[in-house]
Amino acid sequence: TLMTQSPATLSVSPGGSVTLSCRASESIRSNLAWYQQKFGQAPRLLIHGASTRATGVPARFSGSGYGTEFTLTISSLQSEDFAVYYCQQYYNWPPFFGPGTKVDIK
Amino acid sequence: EVQLMESGGGLVQPGGSLRVSCAASGFTFSDFWMSWVRQAPGKGLEWVANIMQDGSEKYYVDSVKGRFTISRDNAKNSLYLQMNSLRVGDTAVYYCARDRLTRRVVGGVISNPDYWGQGTLVTVSS
């Protein structure tokens, strides 16, 4: 199952909201996770099961979708939210990650 | 607090070997599947291999099969990746990750990592 993400880059002002898209080449039901990676740091799990926030993740991060279309919405962007976001499917072999969406400061 | 700390990265020539390690703490290591995920410079994430709690099952991405071996020592709370016949394309930061969830599917056992280490850089170059 191949994963695509759009857009590749998104420029946003602090305090704004963004919606990132992740698409699977075939249905993965709700077996999708979102990760945040800041420059020079390890990825951090944000969302699993398409919409369940991981431990300690702020409520401004929300995930939705099922099947082949998924979104990650970040509301009221904080300075620490500027990063690259990856989706990962864990339904079909092999466990592909998407290419990522970079969210940077406008 | 869950902590994963990789070590052992470095510069190696094409065709050479290297073993990277991961020391785990803050959780019961023997209760979890573990994975290695890598990231080439400036690129995205690529899952490499995973290993069952007791080490009896291991799965690999096709590009490293026959060259890389994942292993673990539960008594030492440690995970390892032995990399042989290294290629320039194996150059990456190698992350150790704890698997929150695994699914048995056709082809292998698929992982969804939750906690990740800070990574260790492996550079394959002449």
C-alpha cells in the first residue's frame, strides 16, 4: 500500500489552522498513524487509529478519515508545531510511511 | 519515562559491516516488539526490521533482507542491528523504536511504533 501526502509544503502564520492530507493506494480501514518530526529530532507519535491522540498530545491536533483518505488538522498553530508530518499505514505489508508534509512559518 | 538510546553509528566503507545498538529503559522491554526505522539525509522514514518479544520472529524490508540481522537481549534491555555488505544507499540515521501495536498480515508482522530513540548516523562511503 503506497502512501501519498499533500501538500508537500504548507506555509502558515502562528495562530492559524492547517489541514494535512494523506491518501492510501488501497483501503487501510483506520490503521493510520501521524507523526511529527522537528528538525534534528526523532519522530513523535501524534495520532493512531486515524483519530486517537497519543499520550500527551494536545487537543489542537485532530485526525480523521477511513479507508483511503485521511486528514490531520492542527488548530491554533503554536511555534513548536512547525515541523514535518508523516503518515504511516499499518494495515498491509510492508509498513510504508508517506513522504511527509512540511509546515513552516509564513 | 520511556527512553531509547542508540549507539554504534559511524563511517564504514561500502561492503563493510557495522552493528548498532539500542539501550531501552522506562518500560518492560521484554513485553514489546521492537523496530528499526531509518532516514536517509534529507529524506523520509523507512521501516527496516522488527523483532518479536522473545526474538523468535523477525521481519525485514526487502532491500535489507539477507544483509541485516535484528536481534535483542532481554536480560540487557538491548536491541541490535547487525548490518553487513553495506551500500552507499544504506546511509541514514537509524532509529530504534518501541512497537505500540503489531498486526499479523500476509507477508509479515506490521508495526506501529510509539516511542523512538534519537537515532545514530551510519555513513557508508569510500
